[in-house]
Amino acid sequence: MRRFGNPIDPNQTYTDRPGVYGIIFSERKVLLTHQAKPYSELQLPGGGIDPGESAVMALHREVMEETGWRIHPLRRLGVYQRYTYMPDYDMHARKICHIFVARAVRRLGPPTEPHHTAHWVNPSLAIDCMASEGDAAFLHDFITS
């Protein structure tokens, strides 16, 4: 599996954390979420897959929480891994990031996840401002294919 970001620290124990993220488009724009805390960063909407939850179910839930949008997942693009510290959970994780492409259907309201705001961005600009190298690489591959 392709890795982005920091290499494995052999002196660190990592917990596997599967997650799902969406390249969500509408009218030539891509939907990103700005997370203000614990670090200010732009990301693809998404997050962890809870026990008993499918990747698609988790994608619907996470996108709604972080953006307020309802989506229609179209297909899975792939998966990558990254090794990181997750301050919200006080753990080092091997994040296994499943990437889907989806179409925005309807905005139901503001994000319910604290410190998140939704932003529609030109895809080529989004690539340069995203916090995750892996998310940016998948977005780049999607818009240039």
C-alpha cells in the first residue's frame, strides 16, 4: 500500500485507524472541510470508520458532520496509508485512508462537527492547500485523468 507523509518511526507503536475520505464535486468545484482545531488545515471531508460501520456509511456520516452536505458516492478510487500523531485521541496511528469520489446532492445545514466549516474550492487550487499529501495526490490524479 502506498504511503504518504512521515515514515514509520521504529521506536513508536501505532494503532491502525481505518478511515474514509471523499473527493466531492459539484459544478467544477470540490468540497473541502476546514478544521480549525487542533491545527488549522483544509482536508477532504471524512474520518474514521467506526466498528460495525461500512466505508460508505462512514463517508455519509462524516461528510454530513463536517460539511452539512448529503452526497451520492460514485466509486472507490483507492487507498493509502500515513503514519501520524492524532492529538484528539492522544495516539500514534497508522491511518488507512480509503478514498471515494462522490457527487454533492444537497446541503442540509451547517456542519455539526465543532471547529469545521465547508468550502467549495477550484480543484487545482485545492491540491496546493490541502494538509494531507495523500489526499492531494488522489485529487490530482482524479482531476487529471
